Amino acid sequence: MEKTKCLIIGSGPAGYTAAIYAARADLKPVVYQGMEPGGQLTTTTEVDNFPGYPEGIDGPKMMEDLQKQAERFGSDIRWGMITELDTSERPFKAKVDDGTELLAETVIIATGATAKYLGLESEEKFKGGGVSACATCDGFFYKGKDVAVVGGGDTAAEEATYLANLCNKVYLIHRRDELRASKAMQHKVLNTPNIEMLWDSEVKEIVGTESGFVKALNGAVVVNNKTGEERKIDIEGFFVAIGHKPNTDIFVGKLEMDETGYLKTKADSTATNVEGIFAAGDVQDKHFRQAITAAGTGCMAAIEAERFLS
Ligand SMILES: Cc1cc2nc3c(=O)[nH]c(=O)nc-3n(C[C@H](O)[C@H](O)[C@H](O)COP(=O)(O)OP(=O)(O)OC[C@H]3O[C@@H](n4cnc5c(N)ncnc54)[C@H](O)[C@@H]3O)c2cc1C
């Protein structure tokens, strides 16, 4: 059976950065890219906040560059999904969806997380043209404009207050009559003058214009689920903040996770509860969820894997 010193699962900023560091440390990492080679950033057109790109960069291009950089030092980057990981003994046995089996002395898990969306057809249509799941990433494009956030938890409250600093007005749409967010966050939201709460409300449709590939969102139809009353709000940005799902299904029962499925890592470290297995990027981070923080923890994981082996 094939053996590797370091298996990296995932090819987003965390996985590729781990690969750059692990390859330069001569661990000859094997990287499995998964169903989304390049990760979440391949679904966006413009990344403006990753250091080193003064003019901004196209998401897929940035991930292509990261892949090339990892390959330059000898990372073995492969198409394929890891379907099983035996964490009970080292070296760890991993299975790939094409039937390959590998033994890995260390494993870096960088499988990311997936934003949850409402599931509306019109929402899908305007993704990248006004619909976003990340205020920190895309809020800047709506400076001075009117936007809406949908959700009622801490993330929605944080996204709404972040956007309220940038935008003219923020509608916070929530299907219940009170927020689930912490009391402190609720207080902040309810006392921010340019946030208008739309209680008991659900989004029926997102509307806008389309001309060729250019899409411009200009509103949302919101329904009050108690009265049935419909209302169109005029907005240019629509932020979905109903949570993320970490891609950890294959690690259930094998690695320690929190109650929402994020992998747990030790303080100031990427070490999981199993020695020799590390986790980097969004799969272990529900707070920041940025390319730069994913890359940062990818770097940490590779350094920790190298130190563990030596
Ligand atoms: C539309 C959009 C725009 C964004 N814009 C920005 C921005 O402007 N700036 C910014 O900093 N952040 C932005 N983000 C957030 C950023 O993309 C993420 O924080 C970052 O990509 C997380 O990196 P990651 O490496 O942890 O995981 P991801 O990028 O999620 O990558 C996960 C990888 O794991 C792989 N994988 C999953 N399961 C398996 C498996 N079983 N086997 C093998 N591989 C597997 C996937 O194929 C994928 O390659 C944006 C996100 C989205 C969705």
C-alpha cells in the first residue's frame, strides 16, 4: 500500500498553504482536492482582501496560483475524494473514492465548510450578482447602499452590525419574533439606528435585472408569515447568514467535534484530539472564515506535522 509522510485533505487556501509548507519541509505531501478543486474561492469573481494583490484577484485565478506554488515544491496534488479515514492507529489508513488506499504518518484536514442558502431559484440566479454569504468578503461593494441580511443567530447579528457601519441601511429579515443571537448581540442590533428588523418574515423571491452575464439585484419580496402580507424592499445586496455546515461527515465518531460539527483543535494549535492529525481552515473555524485565516492555519498545521514527525 502507498505510504506518505503527510496526507492533506482539501485544496482550498488551507490545504494548498499546508502543501507549500509541508513540501518545503520535504514531507512530500499528497493532496486530495475533493469535489471542489481550489475550494470556495473558485465560486467568486473578486477577492479584494487577500494580501499581495493590490488590484484584487479573481478567486479561481488566485487558487490556480496557490496550486502552482504548492506544485513548485513537489506537492503531489490529486483529483479525488477521501471517503474514509481510520484514526484508530498510526499510520492512518485513508480510502479514496477511486479505490486507492494510503497509509499516512500525519494527516492535515482542510475540508472547509459550506454556507447554507435558502434554496430559492432566484437566490441561485443572483449568486455573485448581489447574493452573498459573507459580509466581511463582499460588504465593501455595497458601501452607502441598502442591503438585507437574513437570519436570526449570532452570525446574522454580526453580519448586520458589520454592514450597518458600511451601508446606508440594513434590513434584518428573521422568520421569528425574536433573535436567537446572544443578548449582547441582540442589544447591539436593536440599538443600531440604520438596522430595520423585519420580524416574522420570510423571503419569497429575490429580484433584479439580467443582461447577458451581468446580473444586478435590486430588491427582495418578503412575506410576513403571520399576516401573509407581502412587501418588496429595495436593496442591492442580499446576505444569507443562516449558518455553515463544516465538511466533517466522514470524521464523525473519529475525531472530536463541537455540537455543530466543527473539528476541535487545541488552543494555539491545529492539533486535533488524535496525535498526528491536524485541522486547518474553515473546518475548524466558525468565527473568521476568511482565506487568509485558512491559509494561516494551513501553515501552522504543516509546521506542526513536521515537528511531530521529527
Ligand atoms: C462566494 C464566496 C466568496 C468569498 N469571498 C472571500 C473573500 O473575498 N475573501 C476571503 O478572505 N474569503 C472569502 N470567502 C471565504 C473563503 O473562501 C473561505 O474562508 C476559505 O476558502 C476557506 O478555506 P479552506 O481551505 O478552509 O476551505 P475551502 O475553501 O472550503 O476548501 C475546502 C476543500 O476541501 C475539499 N474537500 C472537502 N471534503 C473533501 C474530502 N472528503 N476529500 C478531499 N477533499 C475534500 C474541497 O474540495 C475543497 O477543495 C468567500 C467564500 C465564498 C463562498
